[in-house]
Amino acid sequence: MLDDFMIRAALAGIGTALAAAPLGCFVVWRRMAYFGDATAHAAILGVALALALEMPIFGGVLVAALAMGLTVSALSGHGFATDTLLGVLAHSALAFGLVAVSFLSGVRVDLMGYLFGDILAVSVADLAVIWGGAAAILILISRRWSALLTSTVSPDLAIASGIDPRRAQYVLTLALALTIAIAIKVVGALLISALLVIPAATARSLARSPESMAMLAAGLGSLTTLGGLALSYQLDTPTGPSIVCVAAVLFVLSLTAAAARR
Amino acid sequence: MTMTDTSPLIEATGLVVRRGGNVALQEVDFTISRGEIVTIVGPNGSGKSTLLRTLIGAIRPSAGHIRRAPGLRIGYVPQSLHIEPGLPLSVARFLALPRPQPADRIAEALNRAGLPDLHDRRMTELSGGQFQRVLLARALLERPDILMLDEPTQGLDQRGSADFYRQIEEVRSELGCAVVMVSHELHVVMSASDRVICLNGHVCCSGAPDVVATAPEYRALFGTGTKGALALYRHTHDHAHDHDHPQPDHHHEDHAI
């Protein structure tokens, strides 16, 4: 069954969508969309690092995304407006990454594959990495769900209840770096944020509790991936962007549904 | 009220807090024992909220020590709380943060708060008064040893805040918890307190409410320093509760509003 590239692509997409859903909810609730963007852009720097050191892409991207996430967490609140800081870091990381990759002479790099994903070329080994990473992310987030949610509602309330909100920030940064590392193959560095934010934003107008929003986002994300794959197969369009297009259409439909319900 | 248990719930000595280059708190000492109601008063920017948040552990002091009783359970009611509209949070779900609570305890907490019908209402759809009472109900669900309230009646009308304070006193006598309150509604607050701390970056004066109300430091701060509303409250307070004391001098500003 795993011999079929479409099956592998679908499984890769669903695994990524499941991991991205609860994290995407936190990205929406904590207004971290730009933070996600910056971390994802650092992935290209990670790709260059991995190619230069001849290590697995997954490892390089994970290290770069984690470094970026921790840098932003540490710098924010030290005199820079966070969105300015993120704007500087996101695009610098992307630019340095692109330049660094160009120095790697002798390596023929399919940059497009890392920028926009190459889901149709997912191997069985990639699938193992994606589902392993997704399981790790889901375990990490579900075990700390309540503390993460309380810290998101109010850091001070969390502290009064004996929860350290900085820890929540680190947990989310780690989960984000992991998600980016597994999603770069699926949608690419430029579109990862879309996979995080759009399903969560779609679920938001339909959900009645934080938990149901995360589950709805997981369902919508999976549906989106399958829809994008089908669209790309039918119309011969690039797969990663097709997935994001389907996600965007579902988002607009959810707004219409929510408006009709009122 | 029993003051026999002498080991303090929180004891802070020599607290210094710097915020953005300014000194927000200078050498502040603070102690509270089981069952006490302590009110912190002071003008805007005097460090009242900073002191409360430092005692909770949300702000790290640059000098001084804070000792909390081991296993101390804190019920904190912040000055304001913004709930992100994208977060679908019902009142019942909010009350169960961070620890799940049995349904009957949630129902009981809502009944006690006078909000039995709001179980499934979204937090973002509550009125200011309802929101404050839900915050208090949540703080009480943890069965706190100490309740810490930061201007809890902000945005409530006179009647609403009087109800709120009555509820706090009920809670104190039921649960026996200590209460620390930050407020500028002196006329209501001071009558309910065992001890008042008048803060203006440092502790200006402290003691029983009637002692503080007549202290020159207090009157310097509230009588002439802030003119309008605060002085008006003192004015009201004096008439409402201090009939057997001689009337303090009234400045013209006292009548300005």
C-alpha cells in the first residue's frame, strides 16, 4: 500500500495536519502567527546547515527552528516591538539561508522543494519521521494541555496557580520547531504557517471549547490535505500551494456558515 | 476573627522592584497572617499592583526576600483580564483552569457568585460585573489560603462594588482565608479591613483603618495630592463611619467633584 506515492503523500499530509492542529490553536490564541512565520523561515538556514554538514535535513531544520524560536523568546520584551523583531529575524534568516545554500557548490539543491514542499516525493523513511514527530508533538502538548491553556489565558493566573508560564513558551517553541521540521517536506518553509493558522482559524468560528477547536482543526487540516492532493492531481498544480488554497476556501466557507448561524 | 496562628502566610522584607529604569517599590515590608484582611491603598502609579504581583511571584524583585508558607494556595483576581476572542472559553471551562473540577463544585461556585445561568456562556460575552464575579469564583474554587484582589471592583457601580465587598467578607468568614486587596475605593474598603497599608513607592503608613485615615502621611497623599475622586471618597468615608471622631480639615478640592 505504501508503494503508491499518492498514499504516502496523503499519510504525510494527515500526519502533519494532526500535529499542526493543536499547536495552530495556540498560535491563534497567543497571536503567534508571525512568530511561527519567523521560525519557519529559519528552516531554510537549517537546510543549508544540514547540506553543508551532510546531516539529515530533519535535524538541520529542527536545530535552526529551535535556535530561532529561542532567540525570539529571549529577545522579545527587551526594548524591541515583537513584530519589528520578528520582521527583521524572519526575512534575514530566509535571506541568509538562500545565500548559504548558493555557496554549496557541487550540491544540486532543489530549492523549490524546500520552499514549497515536495509531498509527492515522500519516502517511507520520511513517513516514519513525520509520524514519529507528530506523535511526539501530540504527546508533548496533550500532557501539558491544561498548563499551556492557563498560561495562554493569563500568565499571572498561571503563576498564582503554581504554573511557570515561561515553561509553556518553551514547550510551544519546541513543538513549533518539531512541526516545522516534519512539515517542510509537505508544504515547504514558506507555507508552514498557513498549515498551522488556517485550520485553527477555520475551527475557531465553529468550536465551543478549546478542546473541540483543536480536534476540529485536526479534522479540517486532514480534509484540507486530501482535498489539496486531489486538486493537484486533477489540475496538475503544485501540491503544497494547492493544499493551502483548499484550506483558505474552507476558511471562507466557515465564516459564511458562522454568519448564517447567527 | 482569630489572630492566634502567628506564622505569617506571606512575609516579605526589603522588597525593591525596578521597572524600566524606575524604582517602583523601595524597601517595602509586608506581612499577612491567616484570616486577616489587608488593604493596600495609594495613588495611581504608587506600585500597588506591582506589590501584589511581586508577592504572587509574577515579578522578580531586584532585592529583598519573600517567604511564602509551604504549600500556600493563592487565589488571585487580576485587575483586568483580556480573553482572546479566538479562544472559545465557556465560563465552566474557565472555572476548571488549571485543574478539572467536579460539575457540582462548579455549579456551587456559580450559585455562590450569583450567576447560576452562566455555565455555558462564553467568557467574552460577560458584562464587567459578571466577569469580575467569575474571576472571584475561580479563585475560590482552589480553596485558597489567601485571596489576592487587584482593584476587583473596577468598572462596577457603587451598588455592584458594595455587593462585591460583602461577598468577600462572607467568603472570609466561611473559608477563613486571608485577603489582600488593592483599591482606591477607600470609603468601602477601609471599613472592611483589619489593616491598611498606604503605599506610594514605599510604605507611607500602615495600621488600623481609623489610624491610617487620620495619619498626616495619608492625608498628604489623598487630601491634596490627587485632588478629585480620592479626596471625595475620604470625605464620604468620614461622614459614613467616623461620627464620633472629630472631622478632619476639608480642603476646597474635596468638594470639587
